[in-house]
Amino acid sequence: MKRGIIIGRFQPPHMGHLQVIKEILQEVDELIIGLGSAQLSHELDDPFTAGERILMLNKALADSKVDLSRVYFIPITDVNNNSLWVSNVLSLSPPFSIVYSGNPLVKRLFKEKDFEVETPPMFNRGEYQGTEIRRRMLEDEEWSKLVPEAIQKVIEEIDGVKRLKDLSRTDFLQK
């Protein structure tokens, strides 16, 4: 049994994430999706809760006909100590043998603990980034084509764009 893990903030999950997950599932029997910074929400860089992100991913993967019995979602809180971070991930997760990440720090930390680490392919990285999607939401630009329809529906259900706009205001800018 080959089980891998991919860790990301998924703020929000987008088409690039979905494509990467589908590609990884061609290489492993099971995939753990670790939702990083799970304790954060209602912030400009982290507007969605871990539960909302799991809901988004679950619905998008189901719509894409991914066998969800092969996927596990694990919220991972920050420990703010790199020497302890991998141990924290291991304490929260089922066992895995391979780590998928494009993040240089994540790759380094897992390599130091003798894990096999692979860099997944990136898909249209210029547009498929949470930062770009959140910027477009704030600027009333087209963002919905960058996320699967199921994720767009969850963001609409939770009034995510309004939340993000409310979070961007200061006391001086309130209208």
C-alpha cells in the first residue's frame, strides 16, 4: 500500500490543486490531504475555516469522480517551530511513505526526517494561486473560473467574498 500526503493551505482550493491531487492519485493508493494552518480563519490570507476547506475539497473531488475512499483530510495546526513541525504532522496523520510538496521548507523538513519527497507538477501557476483568487474577489474581478464549480458554490453558500471584503476593511474605511 502506497500512501502519500500533500499539505497546503487551500485558501481557497483551486483548479491547480484539483489537477495536482488527481495526478498524485495516479501514483498512490491513498492520499492524505493536510490542511495547513488549520487554526486560522477569518483573516485576509486565511479567510476560510479548515472545515470549509474540507467541504470545498470534498465536493470538488466528488464532482470530479475521485474515489473519496482513497482520500483523507487532516487539519494541521501550526506549531511555529520547524524542528517540531514534522513530528506534529506525523502525530495527526495516518502513516505515509511519500510527501508531495512544492514548498522548499516543507520538502527540506521531511527530507531531514528521511521521507521520500516529490515535487508535484504545477498547473497554470500564474492564475491558479490562492493569493490571486483572493485578490480578484476583493477587486470584483472574475475569480470563479479559477476554482471548480463545487468550490464556487461553497464560497457563495458561506458568503465568502463578502467575508473577505469585510476583513479587508479598517475602522477608518467602514461604509
